Amino acid sequence: MTDFLLLGTVELQSADGTAVDLGPAKQRTVLAALLVDAGRWVTVQTLIDRVWGEDVPAQVRPTLYAHVARIRRILASMAVPVDAGAGGAGAGPQLRRGPAGYLLDVSSGRVDVHRFRHLVDQARGAGCTDAERVVMLREALGLWRGEPLAGLAGAWAERTRYSWHQQRIEAVLAWAEAEFRVGHHAGVIGALASLIAEYPLVEPLTVALMRALQAAGRGPEALACYTMLQKRLAEELGADPGAEAQQVHQAILRGESAPLAGGGMLPPAEAGPSHTVPAQLPLEIRGFAGRQDELTRLDGILTAAAQRPTAVVVSGTAGVGKTALAVHWAHRVAESFPDGQLYVNLRGFDPSGAAVTPDQAVGGFLDALGVPAQRVPVDFQARVGLYRSLLAGRRVLVVLDNARDTDQLRPLLPGAPGCLAVVTSRSQLSGLVAAEGAHPVALDLLSPAEARDLLARRLGEHRVTAEPDAVQEIVARCARLPLALAIATARAAANPGFPLSTVAAELRDSHGSLDAFDAGDLTTNARAVFSWSYHALTAPAARLFHLLGLHSGPDLAAPGAAALAGLPLRQTHRLLVELTRAHLLTEHSSGRYTLHDLLHVYAAERVLAVETSPERDRAVERLLTWYLHTADAAYPFLAPQRRRVPLAPLPDSCHPLAFSAYAQALDWCEAERLNLVAAVHQAVAAGQPGIAWQLAAVLWGFFYIRGHLYDWLDTTRTALDAARNAHDRTGEAYSLGDVACALTQIHRFDEAIDHYRQVMALGRELGDTYFRYQALASLGYSYRQIGRPDRAVEYCRRALAIHRKLGEAWGREGTILNNLGDAYEQLGRFDEAIDCLEQALPVLRAIGDRWGEGIALNTLGTVHHRLRRHDDAAAYYRRALNTHADIGNRWGQAHALGHLGDVHLAAGDPDAARTNWQQALAILDKVGHPDADEIRGRLRHLQTRRPGPTP
């Protein structure tokens, strides 16, 4: 049977599934203008109006007749003889001419748009059950292959497209409601989310998605959808969401079932996956002592948390033990918060100024709460809404350590009863106390008895009892400050025979006092304590300690410390152990070290006093150079298809890490991510713009794979500013392209396209063909993503021409051929798609790009599936599946399995389809991928299908 397809590219498929060449765009428009009125007469003037509009050529009628004649020949070539032996007339579509114009004599059931309307009308019938509606509307919506009448220009085509889009939206909403009524909530989520991306201002789609998410047990995501809708409407139309959206939003907030558009309530949801229970509290501080009054007060506040969201602000001077108290009490009451404990060090008073932003903190909490990266909203307010929604109805303790001010804190505070936030800060945060009703708990210095108790816990009661005078002097010299007491007694704790009188005498001989912090709140001799411990170090350890004051990141591993000091790694390990035993450094996780911010200040003071300015600059440059060259060593593992970033020769004194495997390179980048981001900014501050943009550039593969989009945008934009300020045009070109790549990942394609055009202009200015090539290839990708496969083809072909003209192996030819083949597939130009993809395969194999090979095989399967060559399609999908399995690409495996199931269903084997989809679903559920909802919906649809052969 011949099928005429308009809901996508205009296509004509023969009985064996072969696509027929319909000629140029105007001829396809003539055919489409006849097909929309299949079985009815269309006047010549109507055809002219539809095809040419107001731009009518002088010889329009002869041109129209020529197109009609060619269409007749195409239809005649596809006719099936009724009785070949008798020379019977062909049985097939006939294009007739009469006084009223032209009539394309074809059954409306063979034209996809008419079939779509017929199914929708049937589903609206009063005698139709919800289960039957689901089946009919699924079939109707499955007829859409993309932008209707794709590739056809003109006012009539635009008007027709708009009308059909409206019909599609109405059908989607009817289908979603039918699915709701039969209890298949999750099955519509993927489709609705995709449609909202196409129609972002169509409010009923978002309302339907909110209902589906809530019914599927994903209320927080439903609330995030509402926040995004609210933002879009305000920005685009200056309006608020309508009454229905507000009603559903309020119902979700109250924990009630959202009402259906047609009345009634949603059926109960299926059981979803269990909540992730975070346990992020750090280890308790050894030797915690005292603070009984404060602990009793915290215990009293705990009961209030059950009635309303509650916050506690533990304030006090630096080193007074705020974190120790908060963490100790949090461990003590953890069982009262069975849904988990969240913790973040906000670094509000970090000497480098690199405080954790609310955005970063919320992102970390969402990750700890088990939200997959793909489901984290792009908009910050939506992320905050999702975070608070996840906490609603749960008992979670949130420890916000070392906060700077209320602006940093407010987005992180829970918004529902049952949760408690414990904040520590040097500031009293009176605004939080006044506006949010937070409970203030101010910490003063330890009492003499508490200070003695702390020493007894660290040194042993027998030693403290044996030397009471020395203990009293140590307590006085350390001004009862817990941090100072811990540092002063570190040597005595490590050496049981070390007399406490010696500690007291050395403290007595130390001079100086640490300048007051926080407007004179610190009235201690802390600098004297630090100085005494510092001067007790060996000279190499003292030098390493004060050089650590130059590091701007949150922590440091031994290789980085070795680079900073310019020392061998083995010697650096020994020095780090010495600093840790002296309590001047904390090993907060295996092999990673951090400084208390007060000690960081002291280290920064010492490095300014001890080291000359040139030596300080050399130390910073050593560290930044080490980060750059180690990240560059990871680069070819994470981005093998990209040209290497040009770097200065490796200095003899720099010993970057080497990697032997992809996973090893990726793990190092992940462990050092915050330091790498800080290093880009420090390079700018240190007057090293070249290192800044080069480091951002070599992190491309890591950020692309891991999806740390905000770090990616931050570093690349910082790099771009640095390169421009330094008038470094090469750096500017690299950075523009990297910013654009990050923008494409958050679907800001218009901005990305503008950046790529700037890269292309810079490439011409610099005479660097690679930049032009990269920009053209990336423009092809971007246009393909926004549904412009015609422009994608144009840019991919231009990029391919440059590559082949120069013959340079930049490794991207296979990727471009992949993108080009995909664009041809979207346009229905299947022969060209197959040719491109078959060319891509050997190129990708030659450079070992198994990821790209899997994508090419998968797209070949799609092309053959659309051509109804089911056996060939299945074979390609299986090869794609095996390729993705070889490299551990779980998403690729699930993608291939999903397509393989589609082929089996089309070939009339629903059992095999079910097996493949179940395998795909198991993978997608395991990695938390949103495509799981779409596969789940296919499985449900399979259960409701009427028995019989697949048409």
C-alpha cells in the first residue's frame, strides 16, 4: 500500500516501504496542496495560491501543469496491475483533471494527516472507553515525524503548519488525560516534557505535566515545572499562570491530588523508587568538651522543628568551636532525622574570597538527594524550588557551616516543617533571626573548667592532674580558644613523655597577638599559639605551611602541594604528615588536606613576611602550571577527537600526573574540580591570562562528559574575558568556541550560534582554518538541534569540504559525517544519509572513537527503520548495542534497545519488543535517565494494544 506522509517531510512511500523521490520543493508543495484535500476537487487557482502565494511567476500555469505531469508519472510508476494478463488498469492513486480543477483520488486513510484526524475524532466519540482512547490517540500522535510540511516555504504552508500544530496540542492533551484516567501517569511525562520544549508558552501542556509528575510521585519536579512556567510567562508575555495552573500548583503544595481537566481526581500512582537518604555529616571533632548549656538549648529547639521549619544560628569568633559544636550535636540527634543529614562548608570567610555560592550548594544538595543531573532545572529559582520540595514532608537536618551572610543562606533554608537548619557563622546574622525567626546561639570562649576538660580529653586526665599549674597557664595563654588549645597541645598529645610545663614555657616566650577579627571580637593571643607551633616545625614543613597560604582552592592533594613547593612528592608526603600531626593541617578525606580559615590567614601572613614577591609569584605559577599540564594530560582521554590546545613547553621543574586510562583521567578531574575552577580565576588575578584560557580549554572534555554546566560557563567566560583583555586573539577564539559549547548544553542555541559566528570571523582573521572548521561543524550541530536540518546540512557540508581539502586529521570528520547523516535522515533524504553514515564508520574506527561509531550505527538503524527495512534496521541496532556495551555507554545501550524494540513491534513481534524495552528500562531506571518514562509508556501501550497484525 502506498502511503502519503505530510506530518514531517513530504514523502511518498511505496508498498515495500521504499521512499520515492518527489522532486524539487515546489513540486512537493503541489502534491501537498492536493493531498490536504485528498478525494476532493481543488481548483487551479487554489493550487496556484497555495504553491506560489503572491509571488506568482509569469508562466505559472505551464509550470503547474509540468509539476502535475511529473506527479502523474510518479503515481503511475507505483500502480499495481489489477490483472496483468488482461492488461488491466493499474490500481493505485489517480490524479484526475476536470472542469473543477484537479482531484487526487486516494483514500484519506493513506494520508497521514487525514488518518491522524480520523483517529482523534474516533477517540472523542461518546461510546469510547478511556483505554480505547489511549490506543487511538497514541497511534494518532505516532504519525507525527517532525515539523509538518518540512522544507516547504510560503504563506499557505505556514498557515497549515500552525493549524496542524494546534490540532496536535489538543490531541496530546486528550491523550494525556486518557492516560491519567487509566492510571498511566508516568507514561506521558517524557512526551509532555519534549512538547513543552517545542511549545514553551502553551500553558495547558505544563499543567498536564505537573499533574503527571505529581501522580507519579514526583511532586518536587511538578513544582519546579510551575516555577519555570511562571518565569517564562513573566519574561515573554508579562503575565502570570492562569487559574488552572495555579489551582494545580496549590493542590500539589497541599499534598492533595491534582484535579483532572475534565473533572475527577487522578488514580493513585504506582510505587516509585525509594527516597535517597543522604548522610553527609563530617567526622566528629576528636576530644569535644563542654558546651553543655548550648547543647541543652539546641535540644530544646529540636522539638520546634516538628511544627514549623526552623533554623539555628551558632555564631562566634573564629576558632571558638562553632563547627565542632554543630557537628557534635548533629551526630547526637541524627536519629531524629531519619530522612537524612545534609552538610556544606560555605567557606564564607575563606581568605581567598572563594565562598560557595547558593547555586553551587543547592546543586550539591540535589545530587545528595538523588536527583539525576538530567532532571536538575536550568533556572536557579527552579532548582531552589525543587530542593525545598524534596524536603517537604521529610525530616532532614541541614548543616550550613561557615556562612557569610543571609543572602548566601536564604535559598538553602528548608521551607517545610520537620526540617532543621543549623547555621554556623562569625556573623550574628541578625537579619535571619529577625525575618526568619532563627534561634540565635552565641558561643563565647570556653570557661576555664571546659578548657581544662578539653585538654584532659586530648592528653589524658592523669597528665592534666599531674601538672595543674602548667595546664592553667596553657589555658590562659591560649585564651580558652579551642582551636588554639588543640594546636598548642598537638606535640604533647603525640609524645606522652613531653612535659606540659615545656609547652607552657614556650607559649610564654612567644610574642605577638593575632589581629582582631569581626570588629574586635577576637581577644586572644592566637597568633602567638600559631607562631609557637609554626616555629616548632622543621624548616621544610614551615615553608610548605606558609606556601599553602597562596593556594586559592578549598583543599589540596599531595601532588599539588609538591608542585606549589617545588619539592619531590615523597618529601612532600612526609611534610604533610608533619603538618597534620601539628594540627596545622586537616586531612579531611583520604589524601586531601585543608586549612582552617584562621590558619589560612596565618599562613598567608607568614608567606608575605617570609617569601619575596618573585618567589611567591613563582610558587603560584608552579601550581597553576602543574594544574594546566595535568589537566592537559587528561584531555586526550576525555576529548580524543579535538585538536590539542597549544601550551608553552613543560618546565623542567613541573612534574604533572600521567594517566593510562579514561576512568583515571576522569576521576582526577572530578576530585580536583573546585580547585581547577579556582585556578582559572587565580590565573587571571596572578596576571597569567594564557594559563587561564588554556586551563579552561583543556577542561572541555571533562565538563562535556560530567555536565558541570555552570562551572563550565563560569570558567570559559572568565577565560574569554582574560584573553580579550590580553588581546590574545587565539585565546579569544578558543574561549568563544568553548563558551558556545557550554551554551548548547543548556539549549541556549541562539547565543551559541552567535558565538560560533564570531569564532568563524576570528578564524579568517588569524588565518587558522581549524577555527573556521570547528565553527562550521558546530553550527551544523546547533541548527540540527533547533529543528533546522536544512541549515545543518549546509554547515556540515562546508566543514567537511574544508577538512577534505586540507586533509588534516583533526579527528572530527567522523563526527561531522554523523551529524550530516542525521540531518539527511530528518529531511527524509535516506540515500544520502546512508552514504554519510557508512563513510563515517571507518573514520571513527580508525581513531578509536567507539562512542561515535555506536551513534553512527544507531542512526543507520533509524534510516532503515523509516524505510521499513526491518531486518536491516535490527541488525544495525544490534551492532550499535554491542559497540556501546564495549565502552560501558549505558545510555547508548538503552537507546539502541529502545529502537530495537520499535523495530520488532513494527515487524509484528510484540514479545521481542517487550523484552528489549524491559532491558532498556532497567538501564535507564538505574542511571535515573528521564527517557525511562517514555519506555515505560511504550510497555504500557503494548499491554493495551488490540490483538492483530501490525499495519
